[in-house]
Amino acid sequence: MKICVAGQGAFGQKHLDALKRIPDAEVTSLVGGNQDATAQVAKKYGIPHYTGDLSEGIKRADAVILTTPTKMHFRQGEQVMRAGKHVLVEIPVTDSVGDAEALVKIAKETGVVAMGGHVRRFNPSHQYIHKKIVRGELKIQQMDVQTYFFRRKNMNAAGQPRSWTDHLLWHHAAHTIDLFQYQTGETISDCYAVQGPINPSLGIAMDMGIVARVPSGSILTLSLSFNNDGPIGSFFRYICDNGTFKAYYDDLVDGKDSKIDLSQVDVSMDGIELEDREFIAAVREKRQPNASLVDLLPCMHVLGKLEGIVDPQRKAHA
């Protein structure tokens, strides 16, 4: 399968690393903003074509993975789908409910596979929990999640300056809101959020707290910060009726820090690779993928509701 990756930054390269390990996946084009950096990344991964024009990349591919800035996702997602090509849009798919609903409509009109990059569904750690829930071995009482970074300057995961600004709600909370609903198999019925002061240079809230509940009674507590000067990332604690588990990306331990072997959960221990494998398999099998854009609408609706609580002015203009 011929794939175009749009976005030469830190996360684009995570996908390029993953695609190298997937049989019959060929990256035929790399699309990037900074052409010098794009040329360097294309050379590093042996990609035969690079460009700053997405339409040129689309011509050379069956499917496109968008790892570009959030504000570009709607326009680029539509462009890819209108060209009849399948698309995986990295999280956050959009930063508004209206744009998310519009992308779902376009996907239905064009008949292509359209997926969101909600990698928590694919991390072996969370898959392990999900399979136990499906088998009736676990029920979540509470998910307690801490998502902490130190981003007082607009830098990406590789320590390079960003051309866009990250967002606690639409990006980082989206991971957990979607995962909580996916793991419980229910849609959030009650939710509330508060946010800290707006950073004067970045124009975003640097701290946020969210609580939510599904109809069966399972609850979520989520703390997010860009002010944390310490270990970074998302730390998940599953408090269940039959055990406690702590997940950190692709790793899992029990409540007493005993490591759990995840080697048999899936064909890889890398969540990004598993996400990309699901996208490619869905295209080949002509089916809806796990984390299709329509699957993610309940998450987007909750994020829209939370935005109305913490930032009603922006919500009013969305």
C-alpha cells in the first residue's frame, strides 16, 4: 500500500518509524512545511519524494496520514477524501465539534476509510484492560489519569520550535475522554471542568481538571498540566472491581507495581505501529476501522461540552 505522510515533525517521524515495520506499507511521499527539514527527514527514511504541496503527495498514494498542525486537519482531511484517498488524521482530529461532524459527513459521501489517531485504543497496556473488560473479568470503578508536560515555551516533543500551539482539552484530554468511553462501553452522561490562568504568550490554559461519569456509575478524574517540571506523559490508574492497574503508554503494572507481560497482546509492543496496522487493514478489508471518525464523535461532543464550561467565549464563536 502506498502511503503519503504529511508532517515531517516529531510525530510524523513516529509514524515513519512504525511504517517501516509493517510489511507491504510503502511511504511514497513526505509532505512538510519547512522544505529543508522535510528533505532531511525524507533522506533519513529513504522516501523517494518530498514536497510542500499536499496535492502532489496525494497523487502518489493510496492513503494519507496527516500529522500536521491541528488547524490544518479539516481542510487537508477534506482534500484527501475528495481526492478519493483514505485518511488517518492524527489527534486532535479537529478542535471543534462542527468540523468533526463535517469530516464524518464527507467520509460517508466519499466512501473512503477515515480514521482518527486515538492511539490509546491500541497501546498494548490499554488493550490488555479492554480485553479483560470485554470478557467480563473487570469493571472500572474509577479511572484516575494525570497528563503532565512542561511546555512553557512552544516546543514540540523533539525540542524544536512549533509553528502551532498545543491544547490541553482538544488534544490531551481527548485521549482520555475517548479511552474512558471506549473502555466502559458507555457515553459520558455527566462532566465538569475547570481551567487555570491563560498563559499570556501562548494564549492557552496551562492547567485543567476534568471529572466525568457514565450512566453505570464509573467515574473519571483527569488532571492536566503544561506546568509540570518532572516526569512527563500520561499516567493511567484503573481502579477496578477486581484489581488495580497502572498504564504508561505501552507498559502496564498492577497496583503493587508488579510488571505485567504484554508480549502476547498483539503483534507489536508499539501503539503507533498498531494504530497504523489497523488503518492499513481497514483499507485492505474495506471496513470501518477501530477509531473511525464516526466512532470518535461521542468524544468530540464531550469535548465541546467541556469547552462550553471552561471557555464559553470561544465556544460561542466556534
